[in-house]
Amino acid sequence: MTPSVVSDLSETDLLARIVPLLPVGRATLLPSGDDAAVVAAPDGRVVVTTDVLVEDRHFRLAWSGGRDVGHRAAVQNLADVAAMGARGTALVVALVIPGELPVAWVEDLARGLADVCAPLGVGVVGGDLSGGSAVVVAVAAHGDLEGRAPVLRSGARPGDVVAHAGVRGRSAAGLALLAAGLDEVDDGLVAAYLRPDPPLEAGPAAAAAGATAMIDLSDGLLLDAGRVATASGVVVALDDPATCFRADLDRLAPAAHALGVDPRDWVLRGGEDHGLLATFPAGTVLPAPFVQVGTVRAPSDDAWVGVLVDGVRPTGSAGWDHFAGGPQPR
């Protein structure tokens, strides 16, 4: 009989179904199969980050298939690597799954990881399996700086230009449509939530072009720009969204109308598009697909640092916070 749920298989049998679906990667010297993998680090330094997806906190099984969750798990970690100016080399994935979860869902999770990683030459080189009451996907990502200095949040300086790569607000809009049961209004925005597609190659390109600071916009433009401002001790002055994010606002307008909301909120506060926000010295030729969206200023007379939008300090929630509340699941 063909196994249908995880509890029909032993751990060894389940791994035998997953591992062949995972890419090895260009930097993998010893892939999954031993107690640990071996990954090349020619730069002599390794960029490391980790992130986790928790069922009913970050996704719902009713909305997200295994391929969707695998895709998102890979993207959100590789975006953090890219924000340091590095190129992803390997992922290690720990998976907690209930026994009643379909085997096909777990196989699709592996396919989702491979969809993102294989074209980039990133290996999925090992991890762990455990049983539990809910699905949890924990990923550790590794990256290679390729001889460049890491790009930190703390390097922005007055006079720098602020630039953005990627799209804004589409994942948040897709989540809002799903939550309202209106996903048929715009399946493209729903797809942007389920499987975000950020410009991961833009991170190394920004570093090579001399970016002074950079961050993955996972929690919202205002919140993450504020993190750069705080770390650098500056004011990040964003231009009027109606100008610098005009294409995004136009794309979001029909969904915003259907839900009776202001699309600016998705652009400014929505997370999980995983675009990159970077600062560059004035006069820098911005690498594609970065476009200028503001400037960096010195702290104000009262030593305030933070974010301005079209010259005004924004009020209300800046974006997603895991503990202070926000839309769930992300």
C-alpha cells in the first residue's frame, strides 16, 4: 500500500523520499548522508542566519501547500544573506511534522526549497526531522562574501541616497485577500504572498557597487528603514510614496478598493516581499534593479533619528512585530 501520511513511514523511509529532491549546490563538498555536511568557504568567512516558519503563526495549511512553505522558507533566509552583500551557498533545514501530515506535503516542501535554491546554486545539505503537533520549518542559511566586506545596517551616512530593489506591498495585500476570503480578486497578489520572489542577486551587486548599509525588508519598509536609521544614527528620509512607489500603488489599487483600505499602508508597513533597502554614496550608479527612494540626513536638532516619509514622521504601527501583535499568519 502506498503510504499516505507521515506516520505510515519510518524516519529513514521519509528521508529517502525527501533527500533526492534537494539540490546539492555549487559549494557542497560532502552532501547530506553523514552526521554533518561539508561546505566550501573559499572566502574564509561564512555568513550565517536562521529563521523559522510556524504553522498558524506564519502560514496556514488551508492556504499554503508544502511547495509554498518550502519556497518561502528558502527565500526569507536567502534574503537575509543577500542583505549582507553575500551569495547563498547552503541551507540546513529542521522540520517538525505531525504524523497525520500527508507525505506528499513533505515531498512538496522539498520541491519548494529546490525551486528557489537550485537556480542559485544553493545546496540543501542536511537538517533534522521530529514529530510534533504542528508543522515547524527552521532553516539555517549560509553565504559567501566572495572577498567583499559585509554590508551592515550601521553604515548609512548623511548625504547617502536610499534605494530599493524589489516590489512593495504585494505579499501583505495577498495575505489580506486570503484573510478576507477574497483571493479571487487578484490571484497574482495571493501568489506574491505564498511565494515571494525578491531580487536576491541584487544584494551582492549592491555590495560590489559600494552600498554603505542594507537590510532585507521582511517586516515592513518603515520598521526596517527605522532599524537602519537607529543602527546608523541617522534620519532615513523617504520620498513621497505616490512618486517613488507609483507602480506598486497602481498594482495594489484594485485589491485595496475591494477591501476598503489605503494601499499606502501595504507599501509602507507590509512585510514579506523581501525586497532590499540599501544606502549608497551620492553619485553612485545604482545597480539594477535598485531605484532611489530617498536620502540619508543627519540627526535633527533634538538628536532624533528615525524615518521620515515625504518630510513627515509617520505615526501608528511601523510594521510586523512577533510579540507586539500584527496580522496572523504572515
